[in-house]
Amino acid sequence: MDRSSYDKAIKLLSLREHTEKELRAKLEDKGFSGEDIDSTIERLKTEGYLSEERFASAFIRSRLKRNPEGRPILLSRLSEKGSPRDIAVAALDEAWEEKMWKEPLRKELFAQEKRKGREWAIGKLRQKGFTAREIKEALEEEDE
């Protein structure tokens, strides 16, 4: 294994979590051989530096905080990043069980409502993948 492929991967992972797919693509773009990349990926997994579960959880938290989106859109974005479906679904299940979506949805609803009214805000949040039940739950909390 070429030590520099490992060093580059560690540097990338120190900035943020990555999926295996993302990391492979970045290492390929840097000109590392497939064999070097394979051994680097295996070493990173063994050492615990590369984790699909950690990536999915961090990605969901980040997206909910910056730009809240519902489960279907988050699942699609995770898939685009190369996150295995079973891991993405499990991470979303955990986030939804813990209601991590509720406060960001409530804040987004309030902000959009201020700009263009409640009906428009609800429509916008439906476009962003939130269910009517989730929006209703956020509205009920706001109205209390």
C-alpha cells in the first residue's frame, strides 16, 4: 500500500465523514491505483476511521440543521453519496425516533410563514419531503 493514499484519506476524513464511494472517487481523482485505494479503504475500516453509519448520522444532523428536509429527500441524498440503503434507513429511523427533525422543521415553518404565509410555508415544507403529520405536529407545538 502506498502510504500517501492512506495519508490523503486521513486528511480528507479529518475534515468530515465520507462514504466509501466518496473517498474512493477522491483518491482516484488524485491518481492513486485501485490496489492502493482498496488496501487503504480496508485499513481505514479496520481502524474505525471510515464508517458508513457515522457518515449517515452526521449527514442527517447537518442537513436538518442547515436545510431541513424530510425522510424521502434525505434518503435520496444519502443514496447519491453512496450510503448503503440499509444503513441510511437505520440512521433516518434513529433520527426520526429521536425527533431530530421537529425543531428544525418548526423553525423553518416559522421562517417561511413570516415570509409568505402559512399555506405557502406548508406547501414548501411538503415539497421538502415532510409529511402532513410532521408539519401538523410542528404546528401544534408552535400554537401551544
